[in-house]
Amino acid sequence: MNSRVVARDWFGRDSVSINQELPTELSKISEGADYDLDYLLSHHTLYNIYAHFTNQSEKLKRLMLGSNAQSLANVSMISQLGASSHDISNVCPLCYAEDIERIGVGYWRLNHQFYGVKACAKHGCELVAQRVDSRHYTLPSLPSNHRVEKASTMQVMFAVFVEDFIAQSKEFDATKTDGLKSYPLAFKRGRQLDMKSLLHFLDAIERGLGLPRTINEGHLRRLILIPSQPIHPFKATLLRFGLSFLSKGLRNYPKREYRGVSERQALRCVSMLHQFKFSMREISRRVGVSMSYVKQTAKRLKLPVDERRKFITADMERNIIDMAINGQCRESIASKFEISVGAVEQIIQSVPNLTSWRQYLRMLEKRNQARSVLVALIQRHPNYSRTQLRKLAQKEYKFLYTYDKTWLFKNLPKPQKRVYHGYKQWIERDKSLLVKLKDLVRNWLLQQRTVPSLSDLDRAFKHEGWFTKSLHKMPLCWRYYRRVSKRFSNLQEKNHVRERCKKHN
């Protein structure tokens, strides 16, 4: 039966697009098939699992019951996936054979249509992908001798997980992350999420499933930190599938072995103690040993351990403040007065707004350095454009663009007019496609006895719009196609004239 006739009888329109996962017109299907609406939603669609990952479940339900599906992709978060699979349906060859033997006809299984599922959970074989038209309501068809391919272990495990997930979707709570804290391998020491390792782990799973990368750090943080925010069900399913591989329980961290003090540390400690420039705490910090070790070493060398290495007088503090105001670094100040950097930092912080002033001076210093670098580049390359200069000094350019934009645009060369070089690519494309076009037209004439249309050429070369929209940019292909079409039309006209003459005679 014609699909238009079926659509007119069931929906009152000539053409209706029906998606297997989230179909529309369910209210009319319920009336015609005598099935309850809730039963259709629960058992013949993936509404339950999609509704849990969108904050507009009622709106999604109204769209599926009605006939207006313009916002269905956005409400259900299908558009967020970034991979189009609505024109592909999967069928298991063994399930298909069982259906043929049992009821005489094969049909699509809903679990096989979920994105990422490439294996049958029941038979462990690869699914056969078939291109379908959502406006033509057809059943799968496979030859009886179709070869059955065994699926990988990862694909079978994911198919089983998705099947169980869909079956439990009625009682599922999307706001819970399956007790993420009970998986200690997902955390670093200190209970911080190990996002890098989790992403690497999920990328490995996606490669094992034969899928392109679809989940990034933003998606992962949203799933964990804001589980109620809308997201495509595949991304949430992938995270839970990955967590199923991780063991629960306490994470045992290996104890660090005490290695003692190395010979180099001991020699450096003795040297700094003999200099009488640093406090014991500063020596401990710089050498990387304990305070008790520094004291033991000082006693062994018969050096005083209780006296301070340096007293800071009022004159010293005043000079330190003056040097800090002039913008000198803390290390040079501490070296001049033979005190620790920490003591200098304490004096600087005791003066109101001195820290902010020093930050401002550091900003001016970085600005002047960036300016000098950019001016030197402009003098060295006077004919370079702004883009070329930016590529040579990205760090300095970015700093000036953020904090000194007026000076930057005043000293940069004038912006150049954009030059279009796309025609060169079209010339190369025209030459390379001409040979392929001749072979394709020749085979098309031999097999189908007609000249292919421009749309047929686009589909054949898998370049949408090159022939239907941009043929004028490829003059060689355009002239050849026009010449062949004209010759073929003239030949057809001559044949029609001959046939008419034969009829009259």
C-alpha cells in the first residue's frame, strides 16, 4: 500500500514523518490501533528514557501526542548529540529470522534503534544498518542467506546495558548519579574528581563502540554537578556504562617509603648554616628537610640554634618599604638585607595598598615588554598583516588586546581588505571532478539509458550542493554536462520523430 494513502487514512494528511524512538501523532495511532496511549508511550517509544533527561517532559509528551513536531528535536535534546541517525534503522538478522519463522514478517526492535547500539543483546551479533525514509512506513528486509557477523564484546555489553536501562527507565531517577562517590577510582587524593582520567576512560569506551567522540569535559561536569540539567540520554547512559566497570569500595593508597636525607641535601644544609644568612625555618624550606634535622646538624657543627640570624631594625624596614614601592622583587630585597623572603612579604603586606601598587607596576612592566616585542616585529616585517603579526607574537598580542587595545590598534598596520582565494580551490576541484564525472555519466547512460540529474550527481559524489548549487563555479564540468544533456535530448527528440513517422506510415 502507498505510504501517502496510509498517512491520509490514519492522520488526515498526505505525508507524515514518523520517528521510531519519538514518534508523533500517537493520539491518532492509538485511536486507529485501539491501544492505550500510556501503553504506546511506555512500550513502543523511548519516551520514558528521554523524559528523564529533559526538564520539559510534559511538553515532550504533548508534542508526541500532537502533530506539530517542529520543536521536538530541541525539547528531547536530540539536536544536542551532533550526529544525525534519524534516517538509519538497525535490524538484527537473527531476530529477523525468528520473526519470519514465528509470525511470517520481520519488524524493527526498539532497543536496536538507540544511538550507539550496534549489537544485539540477545544474539551477540552485529546489527545491519538500513537507510529508511521516515515518511515511508516500511518493514526491514533481509535475504535469507544474509551473513551474520559476530559483534565485539564491548558492543554486546553496551547493548545489554542499554536494554536493561530502557526496561528500568520507568522507575529511574535522573537526578541521581548512581552513587558516584561510591566509585573511588573516579577521584584523586583529597576527594577531587579526576576529570582527565574519566574523560580518557570514556573516550576509550567510545572507540571500543566504534563511535565518534560525543562527550567532553563540559558534558561530564554537567552530568555530575548539575544532573537535573537537560542532556541527551546517550551521554548519561555512556557515563553510567563507564561507571559500571569501576569497582566500589575504599581506595587503598600505597604508603610512601621514607627515603631519608640525601647526601646533596645534607651538604646544602651545612653550607647554608655556615653562611649565617637564613633562619632555620628558611633552610628547612629551601633544602626540603625537617626543622629537627636542621637543629641536629647545627648542634653537631657546634653552631648556636636559638639565636635569630638577623634582626630587622626600623631603618631596615623603612628601606625595604621604599624598595618595594619602587617595584624591586622580593628576592633581591631579601638578598640585600640578608633576611628571608617571607619576612619581606610580611612587611609589604603590613603597608595598606602596597600589594595592589606592586601588581600595577608589574602590569606596566609586562605591558612595556609586550609593546617592545610588537614594535620590533612591526619594524622587522613592515609588510605583514595584522593576522601574521598576531601569529608571531600570540602571547604579547593577546595581552595588549585585553589591557591596552587603544595603543595596539593605533600602532598596528591598517587592516587589509579580505582577498577571496576560494576560486583557486574550485579550479582544482573542477579539474579533478571532470574525469570522474565523465565515467559516471558514461556508466549511467549504459545502465539506465538516461542522463543523471544534478541531484543524482550530488548523491553520487557525496558532496551536497556542488552540482545543484555551485555548478557555475566549475566551468569544465558545467560545459561537459550541458553538452551531454543537449546531445541526449536531441537524440531523444529524433527518436520520437522516427516513431511518429513509423506510426503514420
